[in-house]
Amino acid sequence: MADEQDVGSPKPSAVEVAKTASHYLRGDIAKELADGVPGFGKASVQLLKNHGTYQQDDREARKAREGAKSERQISFMIRTVVPGGKLTAAQLLAAIDMGDELGNGTIRLTTRQSIQHHGVVKGELKDFMRRVHANHLTTLAACGDVERNIMCCPAPIHGNPVREQMQAKLDELARHLAPRTRAYYEIWLTDPDTGEQQRVAGGPEVVEPIYGPTYLPRKFKTAFALPEDNCTDIYANDLGFLVVHEQGRILGYNVLAGGGMGVTPSAAKTFPALAKRLGFVPPEDVLAIAEAIVKVQRDHGNRSDRKVARLKYTIHTMGLENFRAKVEEYFGKKLAPCHPADVHGFDDHIGWFPQGNGKHFYGLNVENGRVHDSGSFRLKTALRQILREIAPGVRITAHQSLLFSDLAAGDRDRIATILRAHGVKTSEEISTVRRWSMACVALPTCGLAVAESERVLPGLIDSLEPEVAKLGLAADAFTIRMTGCPNACARPYNSDIGIVGRTAGKYTIFLGGRLLGDRLNEQYKDVVPFEDLCREITAVLACYKAERTAVETLGDFCHRKGIDGVRSWAGEWLAGARGHG
Ligand code: SRM
Ligand code: SF4
């Protein structure tokens, strides 16, 4: 079965064929789960994504075994849905335990506020899903051709009705767009002894009132954000709800549609896109407009070529006006024009803040979202202690980090003491450049990676830190986002500096996006060896330092000066012609 590669064929892609035949995502998963071999067949591998799991093999282990021609060492990545990133201390503790007992001993906080586990073997998948369910979470629709984990600003600020109502709306929408299939409960949550399901959806048979039997043509992502705080990167989502508020009251939401980052450089028809401003809805219409847009994508998205099946391509093909008209038809009324409100701020919520009810919250920067113990760095053990002894509320940010809420004043020192005792820097002790950096998973687990990301970005930041300090830019906030391939899981195409894997050990550098996430960056240099990245970026920063205006951010400066202008200035700097090379 050719999976996501079908090009331009009018016949449905192989994934569509598998979904159609699956009877609401059942397929042969249950049968193959019990067949005693380490992996699943091709159709099941595709269907399993909708259940939140990817069949993978450790690519390094495979390489090491190549001579022996042994079988692939198959294991599974499992993603858990965490709407708005909101968890309890007990839930995060349980997730850490599951990583130790059934996974590879780590957990990964993702760029969409959810949790990934790696290295779960087939024989333990069912146990894993049952434990996720017992932890009051699910993996259903964490991946696959459905609405994914919906993002929302996680700041746990009390007494702010705008934030509270936005977060409540997210919960409502997440429930509304969740798949209804009972397949998940049948396959994963049926008691092996009694045959009883842990939870049974109502009704005699599965009906997917929103998705229908073939679900969506491709993944679908939604985020909520505030104009003054776009920490969820709303413009990178298929669907965005930007809160419009005045005097502590939500007037409604600007609806944004058609954002997405992934590209296939060899396919010119693919492109990253920022979401387009579609219209304005009052709060009571959020569910209906979301459903209308999802259904337009369901009925008009490309089901033969998965490379151009995301909503951004549907809009591109239909044209924005035709798309809006079609959405209005499904919505049953005209959309009001967008309110002028737009994003103008961004807060990663890292550090110590009052939360509005006499308590505080603390944002802990987790480098690239990886929770692990390694040598003297024991973040996982430190987290266990914080979660057990202080039992804070927990939020995952869209920047792969953690917020602890409901803290008393004295908890600040307790947390710092626990972190330091485990070799973990507090958020106040890390550099600004590290704080605003983010990398995708990439090697060794991601089957699409062409270059390293998570494992090499910390080293790159180590080398950049002294250069940034020498230039006097240590306090400047700019985003550095790295990915191991152009699929762009760390959203590199709207960052100040994007570093995208091109081939083993080589990267493309992009410049000119910005913290606000409302502008795409442009290619600056291609096929740059990893070992040259620090020098290349330092040259750009030197240019910024020399020629910026007093108020300009790095991205705004690169955008104003132009990529060619930066390239030529930095080239002279690198050649020593500007005295620092
Ligand atoms: Fe992603 C595929 C990891 C956020 C765009 N992404 C993958 C897979 C499942 C690889 C695969 O298909 O075999 C990666 C799993 C690797 C592993 O071993 O864990 C993977 N994506 C991730 C995560 C874990 C990166 C991270 O470091 O946090 C993020 C999980 C989010 C979540 O919790 O749901 C993750 N992926 C994103 C984002 C960012 C976002 O959504 O805000 C994007 C760009 C936005 C977008 O969707 O356009 C993103 N991932 C992709 C794409 C390209 C999609 C496209 O339309 O071109 C793929 C490949 C695909 O779908 O064919 C992909
Ligand atoms: Fe894998 Fe590419 Fe996504 Fe990184 S960007 S996790 S390498 S698919």
C-alpha cells in the first residue's frame, strides 16, 4: 500500500480505502493485536493513528542490526490528548510512571500541549490504553484524520472571565469534535476476562454525525488565542478562534482558517500557510462554525492526494471567497466580517506569576519537552518530587513546557530547591535564547526525520549563548525553532530563526518570522552543515545588533532589511571585512 505519497490520482488514496473499509476505525486492529507478531499490517498501521498510536522502529537500532539482517525492532509512539494542556499532578505522575513501566523511560511534552510516549511494544499497547483511560485521558484522535488536540492559552489566571470563558469554550469544542466511534472502547478497553467495556458510547451503532464513515481527508488542528497572548501560535492552525474582548467580556471570536506548516520541498504544490481571517462569530456560534468548517473540509478536501489534503489546500483550490460562501452554506447564515482585533502579544508564561486568587503559578522551561533523567540531570525525578509533595495543578504549554498552578508563596523556594538538587536549572537560570528555542522529536524515533533535531539543539544553544552575550543581546527574545525535516512539527516557518533538516547533518536556515507568529519567514541559506549553524546565526545577530532600530525585534529587522541585505552584510562579517569575522 502506498501511503501518504499518492500523487494527483483521482482515485481515493490508500489511506482513504483503509478508512472506508474500516467500519469506523475498527479494521483488523483487534485481530492483529492478538496475532503474536511484533507489528501490524499496512491498513491497520494507518487506522491506528486515529487511535493515537504510530508504529515505529528505532532507526539507530535498525542501522546497528543491518548486517545481521534481523527484523525491525518495532515499537509504538503513543500520543495522549490533553485539551488546552490541562492536567492534574496525579495525571502527570501517572504518565511518567507509564513511560517508565511500559515505554522508554521518558515522556515528551509536545508542541500542541499533549504528551507522547515512545517505545511501547505491541503486547503492551492494550495495557497502555487502559491505563491512559484509567488516568481519565484518551489517545483517541490524538493523531489521524480527525480534529487533533485543541490548543488554548494555558495560563491558570483566576478572576479573569475572558480567559475562563475561553478555556471553557475549548472544553466544549473538544467534546463536540471528538469522534463518537465505539471502536476505541471495543479494541482497547474491553475487559479481557468479562468482555465488558470500561465505557460504552450510547446508541445501538456507531454514528459519526460530524465526520461520517471516512472521517476527514487529513489531520485537522484548532487553537484558541488572545490578541495580547498568542502563545498557541494560532495562525499555524487549520482553524483558529481569536478572542475579541472588551472590558472583561468576550464579544466573540475572529475565525481564522487554513493555517499549516508542513511542506514537501520536492512537491511545488505544497507550501506553508498562515491561517486566513474568515469572519467573526459570537461565543454561542463557536461550535456551529467549527462544525461547518470541518464539514466543508470533510466534503471538499482532497481525498486522493494526501500531500494537498489539508484545509489550506482546500482553501487555495476553492479560493477564499468561495470557501467562505461554502462555509456560510453549511453554517446556515452569513459570517460577520472580522473584528479588527489581531495578535499583538505573546507570553510563554515561564517564571513566577500571581494567578489572581492569592496563589501563584510557575512556568518551568522543559528543554524541547523531554522529561528524562540522564546523568546528573534528573528532571524526571525532580518532577516526581514536585508533583507528589506540592501537588500543583499542571498545564502543558504549546512551547513544550510546564506550568504549575495553585502554589503558595513558599513553594517558589521549594521548587527551586528540588530542581537544583536534581541538576535542573530553574527558569530564571536559563538564557533567553534557550527559553525561546524549541525542537521537534526527529531521530531516532521519527520515521520522517532526515536530520537530528531534539538531540542537537541543546548543543547549538550551548555554543550560541556566549556569542549572544558577547553581542549584548542576552536579553533579546527571539524564537529559534529546529526540525529534523520540512514537516515542521516545531513550527519553524513563522519563527525569527527557523532551522529545518535538509539531509543528514545539513539544514536550511529561515529568517524573518516573529514571536507573534503572524508572518512566515523566508529561506536564508540552504544545506548548511550543523557545525556552521552557530557561526551563521551569530553573523545574522551581529547584523541585527549593528543595524536595528531601537524597537525592532530580530524577525522584524530581517524582514525590513530583506534576506539579501542580511546575507550580504553577514557574508562580509563572516569574511572578516566588518572586523569581527
Ligand atoms: Fe508533527 C508527522 C511529531 C506537531 C506537522 N509529527 C509527525 C510524526 C507523527 C511522524 C510520522 O508521521 O511518522 C512525528 C512523531 C515523531 C516521534 O517519533 O514522536 C510528529 N508533531 C510531532 C510532535 C510530537 C513534535 C514535538 O516535538 O512536539 C508534535 C505533536 C503535536 C501533538 O501533540 O499533537 C507535532 N506536527 C506538529 C506541528 C505543530 C502544530 O501542530 O502546532 C506541525 C505543523 C503544523 C501543521 O500541522 O501543519 C506538524 N507532523 C507534521 C506533518 C506535516 C503535515 C502537513 O500537512 O504537511 C507530519 C507528516 C504528515 O502528516 O504526513 C507530521
Ligand atoms: Fe519528525 Fe519531521 Fe516532525 Fe521532526 S518535523 S518530528 S523530523 S516529522
